[in-house]
Amino acid sequence: MAREHQPDVILLDISMPEPDGLAALPLIRKVAPNARVLMITSHDDANFARAAFDAGARGFLTKSDLSAELALAVRQVYVNETFASKELNLESNDEPNVPSVDSAEV
């Protein structure tokens, strides 16, 4: 689907049947290199976030933060910024700088 539709943003779960999201991420990046990937997962371990970022994800959102931060995460990833759930306590996410995105642009 990524190859066919060439989306701007892809929401991808880590816990999927084969291949899992971390394994699928490099494959998606090959067929849709301009797509920005936001990982959405129940894993609140910073090691999963680091692995996702290392594989090319632009954002990492835990499902516990989903309802409060989904729109923010998608906007930030859309403008090619990184995003990580605050509960992960990653150093680069202390005070995220979120550019204003007009709803007509999204």
C-alpha cells in the first residue's frame, strides 16, 4: 500500500504479525522514501523507541498517550520533526518544538 499510495505520514504498530513493525519499517522506507513513519505501540520501553528511530521512524507514540497526543505527533512528524512520547523520558524530547501547521496543509 505504501508503494501504491505514497503517503506523507504512515502510522505503524510495532506489534504486528510477520513482519513486525520494526522489521517492516526499512521495507516501507525503500518503497516510500518520502513517507514519514510514526510508530504507535503499547511498548513504553525507550529501547524500542531508539530502535524505531534508528530504523528511520520520525516519531514514537505509546498507546497510553494516543488520545492526548496523536494529532500533535502526526503534525510534528508531517513537518519532518521527531516526536517521542513524554513517558519515555528520552533526552531529545524534553521540550518538543512543534511548528504550527495549518489544517489546510495536513
